[in-house]
Amino acid sequence: YVACRAHHSDIGGATPGSMPPFSTSLLQEGAIIEGMKLVDGGRFNEEGITELLMAPAAVPGCDGCRTLPDVLSDLHAQV
């Protein structure tokens, strides 16, 4: 297994850039990222990653990833 720690410009939440000080739930800070395979069987899991990054939009007053194409491109480059 390989791990990569990185900061991405936006993962959704109540404010651009994520992690506002007034958060009362984790999704208000942005996407909750648990262990998952970015690539499985040689295929980049774009659908699963997109679903994960857009999940904060389910919380009233929050948005999903505002820069999704940029974040997906960054993840492709990291892999």
C-alpha cells in the first residue's frame, strides 16, 4: 500500500478552502476522506472520487468541491 498526504485547493464544505472555524459538523469542513483506492485494476476511480468530493453538498449551506476538474487533475498527476 502507498499513502500520499497532500493539500488540495478545495474539497467542498461551507466555505472555499475548507475548514471554517464555525463548523458544527464534519461535512461543513469538506469531504470526509476515508481509505479508498484511487486506482483499481489499472483504472482511476473518478466516479467514486467525484461522489466523495461532492458529498458536502448534501449539508444545507455547503457546497461540493468547487474546483473538481482541478482536484481530479491533481490526483491523476499524483498517481
